[in-house]
Amino acid sequence: MARTGKRMDTTFHPALLFVLPAFLVLIGLVAESAGAFVAAFGIGLIALLRWMAVDGSYRATKRRLRLAYAHADRYVLPEDLDYPCQQLLRRAQNAVEVILASKVHRAGLIDTIDNQVTLPEEVWQIAQRLRDLSAMHAEHGRLVPRELPPGMEEAFRPYTSALDAAWTSLSQRVRHLEKYAKQVIKTDKVYQTHKRLEALAARTPDYQRLIADTVRDELARQHIRELADQAAHARKLFEESITQARQAAGALLRTPLT
């Protein structure tokens, strides 16, 4: 409304709300009808409540419109920008939103205060310049004909180059914001991994107990292996003793007793 110069309608007067109830009261007095008084009272009450609601909204809108007029240089509307400038501003806003919504920002691991102050100001500076650039783009389009006479291209080239240079500079600023946002995203992933490592570190005693239990199991398996080896050795000794016994028996058979 402020951009289009619209003003609030002030032709309405609250006294008009009481014309119909007063007319019904007059009819009631002439006709001496109690119903007319009740109807007049009801209609007047409804009209009063409706006027209070409408007037409250009217005054709030008027107050906002007055503020919009007073601070017309402190906001940028989508209608103030051409489509390429809208897209570039949206990229800058997205980058800042990513940074401010990051876990490392909320945890205070990056310069939180500087981000909260500097980044919105950076977006505002970009928005202002994009607004000016859009206006100059529109003016340039109106003044510069699509088909220039031969030999006139060089006369218009500096103005076109100035617009291109401004666009390149603003695009570079937005790319810097996006680069920062990408770095914050990477830092967020590292931070999440770090938090998981911290959670594991808190479980270190449990892991130590697990390792200790595993070592005890290994010792038990070693002891079982030693027992099995002892059994095998005992069997081997037993087999050897049997062989020796057989050998001794054979010697006895070959040498009869005398």
C-alpha cells in the first residue's frame, strides 16, 4: 500500500452506526411498541460491536501504513527487484539462514554475536544494492533501444558495463556467503561426529569392562588349550608306555624263565 501511495479511507463516520437504531426508536415512540425498542437496542448493540472490531482493525492498518511511509527506505519488497535480483537475494538469504540455523552457531562454536549482527546487515546491504540495480536495469531498458544505429554501440557500452560490473560484484558477495554456509555445513557434520565420539567416550568404562571380559575369555581359552595339550601329552605318554610294555613282554617271551 505504501509503495503504491494508497491512503486510508476517512469518509466513514461512526455516528452513522446509530442512525438506524435511532430511527427505530423514533418509530417505537410514535407507535408505542416495546418490540421496536428491543429491536433498536439489539441492532444498536450489534452495530456497536461491529464498529469496535472494524475500527480496531482500521486503526491497526492505519498505524502500520504510517510506519511503512515513515520508513520506506528500510525495507525491500519483491516487487522492488527484477527476477534475477530476486533470485540472487534469495540465495543470500538462504545462505544466512543455513549459518544461523547450524548447530555450531547455536552451540557458540563460531562467532555467534558477529554472525547475528553482521550477516543480517550483509543481506540488507545486498538487498539495497539489488534494489538500486533493478531500478537502473529498468531505466536502462527504457532508454537504450534494442537496435542501435551503426556506430552507436560504443557510446552505450560504458553504461552496460557499469551494470554488469555491479551485478558481478554482488554475485561475488553472495558466493562468499554461500561458501561460508558450505563450510558451516561441513563443520556441522564434523561437530555431529564429535558429539557422537563424546557419547562413545562417556561409555569408555563399559568398553574397558568389555575388553577386560574378552581378555579373561582369552585366558580361559588358553587354559583350555593347555588342558587339551596336557591330555594329548598324557595319551601320548600312555601310548608310549603301552609300547614299552609290549616290548618288555616280547623280550620276556623270547627269553624263557629259568
